[in-house]
Amino acid sequence: MTVAILGAGVMGEALLSGLVRAGRRVDELLVTERRAERAQELTDRYGVDVVDSPAAVKRADTVIIVVKPQDMGALLTEIHDSVRPGHLVVSLAAGITTGFIESQLPEGVAVVRVMPNTPALVDEGMVAIAPGTHCDERHLTEAEDLLRSTGKVLRVPEKQLDAVTAISGSGPAYVFYVVEAMIEAGVHMGLPRATATELVVQTLVGSAKLLRETGEHPTVLREGVTSPGGTTAAAIRLLEDGKVRADFLAAIEAARDRSRALSSGNA
């Protein structure tokens, strides 16, 4: 089964490299890239064929679209005559609904909409997928098998994808924002930046692993660190007084609302 990846940006290359590491044969992969130097770079790095979009679609069984939302309309027009019944189209374009994609392609083409996140670059991504009108179990399983090369895959109804975008799609930025703040606090208190960075990053990695491997609720794990009257309790009290939890809720709701606006075309 041949897979065409339309778009070789950061996420497109993350998917390509994940598929290669997962054992996918390079002769079963095609990539599109308009810039000649970038196309040569991909060929040199992965040994993959880089062709134009219509040619890639004609040769492929599954088409993965990894372009910016504003480029989606033009791309669908470009590949329309190359898409055939039996194709599976997987879209990673934020805010573009399966209904819109289906309306721009021949009748009956199966479409799966995907919301990934950037930890896919290190095979620790969180990917949510939602089926379009013409998808069946076989299509969803195929999409899962492809995307699992970059991390964990979860099925959700399409109506939940705006919330997914706000939580996991944008989520790495929230984590990095907190990491930045903690590092700066360490520097402010006299730690060398390299030391503060190592302390914070390993604390983040270890805490995430503890969450995943113990299966404990985060409240239980937090309480395990928070001794009565201790240092952690003092810090948590200040965060609660500052309504940080409420601000996180408001921020994530703002991200969800922005995703809704993009989905409705009110950019």
C-alpha cells in the first residue's frame, strides 16, 4: 500500500520519519515539496521519491494532507481529478472539516480528520482522529496504523476536535510556557541557566512518566508532594490565590473558540 504525504513541513517530515522508523518501505512512500532544495534534502535523507501532488495522488492508495489550512482549498482543486474511489484521504490541516474536504473531492471518498501535536517529532505525539461521512472501520484502522508511528492515537467524534485542539494540539505550548517560567524563576533565585534548565526539564519528564506509569490521578500525585505547612504547600497556595487554575480554563476555552472560528471559516 503506497502512502503519499502532501506537504513536507515539520509535521509532514515527522510523519515521514516515523513511518520509516516503524519499518515502512521507502518505495511505498511518496512526498510532495515545491522547493527543489528541500525536495533534494528529503530524498538524500530518506531515499523517498518527491513528486508533484497530482502524480503522488495517482500513485498512492492513501493520501495524507499536511498543509496549512489556508492552502487546503487550492490543493484540493489541484488533486481533484487524481482522486479516485477507494482512496483514503487523511487531513492534518487544523480547522478544516471533513465535510469541506468531501465537498471538494469526488463523491464517496473516505476522509479522516486528524489533530496531531508536535511531540510527534520524537514519537511521543498525541493524535486524535475523527471519521468523515464515508469512513468505515477499515479506514479508521488504516489511519490509526499510520499515525501510531508518531505516538498515541485516540478516536473521537468530529464535534470534539475543537476541544482536542485546545487541549492536546495547543497543549505543548502551555507546557513550554510553564517550563519557561520555572527556568526563569530558577535564574532569578541565583541558579545558572543551564542548571535551572536541566532541573526543570528532567522534573517535567519524570513527572509525566510518573503520571503515565502509575495511572494515579494527578491530584493524588500532587498531594504526595505537598506536605502540610511545607514548601510545596506555600507555592500551591500562591498559585490558587492567583487563580492560575481558572486562568488555564479560560485560556483553553479561548483556544477552543478560536478553533471553532477557523472551522466555520471566520478567520
